[in-house]
Amino acid sequence: MKIHNLIDDLQLELTKGGNISKRAAKKYIINLLVDSNSDLSNLLQSLEETKFSKKCSICNKLDFVDPCSYCSTNSKSKTVSVFNSYSDLLEIGTKTLDGMESNFVIGDGNKSKKQDVDNLQFKMLEDFVSKQGANEIILMFDKNIKSEIISEYIRSYFSSTKLKVSSLAVGISLGSSVEFLDQQTMNVALKNREDN
Ligand SMILES: [Zn+2]
């Protein structure tokens, strides 16, 4: 094998999920090649272990067991946090208002077409919520059109139930100056104003 073919193959593998840019992948590979003394055993072992990961059939979280370690207990929670992707869940944190890890992952974060939205697992979410005995779900979504569409589908799915569906507040982020706000953010912040 020629070295550039090796680089191409590795680059293809690393960029398969679409989350790593081709450039970043190439840089990483070349760093590995340049530093040929680097010990890859930990990396290889970790990659090997990804084979054993499973998606929980109850909440879609990743774990090494199915049901996941949370779902295999009888934990109850008044609120369920819903995430657009497992990586969002990891970034934002895993505790709900009850201080429990009552989290559900809906979709894979790349849902944009109607048929994809239809394929979201509303029934699974409904079952998860009732198993938890929850009375509220909190949509921990990004603020963009795609997420708004999914939120609307979820709201309409649960509209005939007593379940409260809430989402993260929109407005001014902490530490930001009002003088730099765009009009749209200002309008939403005004609409969501708080009593002091
Ligand atoms: Zn689970």
C-alpha cells in the first residue's frame, strides 16, 4: 500500500459520520504518521471497545448493556429531558430537575425531512415517560427551524395528554450586552421577560 492510499483510507473512515471535516481528519492522521513513536495501543483498544456499545431500546442512550444502566433500574422522575442527539446529552449534562438521569434521546440530531421526523420514536418516548411517572418533558433542543419542527411534532403528539411539554427559554445569554443583540433575539427576550 502506498502511504497516500493509507492516508485516504483513514480519512474516509474518520469522516464517515460527517462530523469531522476532511481537513481535520487529514491533519490528525498526518500527526500520527509524523510521530511514528506514538503509542496507539490505548486508541486501538478504545476503538475496539466501541464494538460493544449498544443503543438502549427504551431511551436510545448509549451504553454497554441494553436496557441501559438507568433503564434497568426502577427509577422514577417527575421530569424527563429529551435530547436531539446523544452528544448533546453528554455536552449539556445528564441530570434533570429531580437530580436524576432521566434522559431520552430522540432521533440522531440530523432529522430534517418530514419522513425522518415521522420516524422519530414518539411511542418510545411516551412509554419512557409513563414508566418514569413523569408529568413534564423538557425539550433540550437547539434553537433552529429543524428543532422547532420536531418540537411541534412532539407537542402535537402529546396534546391530548396531561403531559406538560416545555423547552429551553430563548433570549439574552448570560454575560452578553443588549447593544449587540439582533432584533429577533430581542423580540423573543422581550416576549419571555421575567418578573423581578
Ligand atoms: Zn435506557
